[in-house]
Amino acid sequence: MLNCKSLVDQASDFTDKSLPWHRVLSIKFHLLMCVHCRRFMRHFRTTINLSAHIAKENEQLSDTEVSEVMDSIKQLDSEQK
Ligand SMILES: [Zn+2]
């Protein structure tokens, strides 16, 4: 079964819908079982939406900068586990 760290590692690809179906299935199964990852994914998506909104408003953040922020957030979150 997928563990929490693997889910966090694939969260971006899962959100982008760029994973093969069997990985999507294992992530969805893990999300059914794990409240911590459900909470993580909710925060992850909120952060992505906020980052996109800020970038749109300011038009100063590049995709690379947004990715760097997201990677930092993912790293911080994984360090807290
Ligand atoms: Zn989990």
C-alpha cells in the first residue's frame, strides 16, 4: 500500500492529473484510509489556488517561483510528520 511520503511526493502530479490510472487508484485508496493525507491534499490544493490567484493578480511570480514555493511547503509538511 502507498505510504504517506509517497503520496506527498506524487501530490503535484496527482493534482495535475498526469499520473497513470494505477497510481491514481492507489492514491485515492490511501486518501480514503488516511485523514492526514486528506488534510494535506486539502491544504496543498488551497495553496496552489492561492498561489495561482496571487500570481494572476501580481503577474510577478513565474511558474518556477510558484513551484519553488510549493516544493518548500511540501518539504516543510513532510518534515512535520
Ligand atoms: Zn497518508
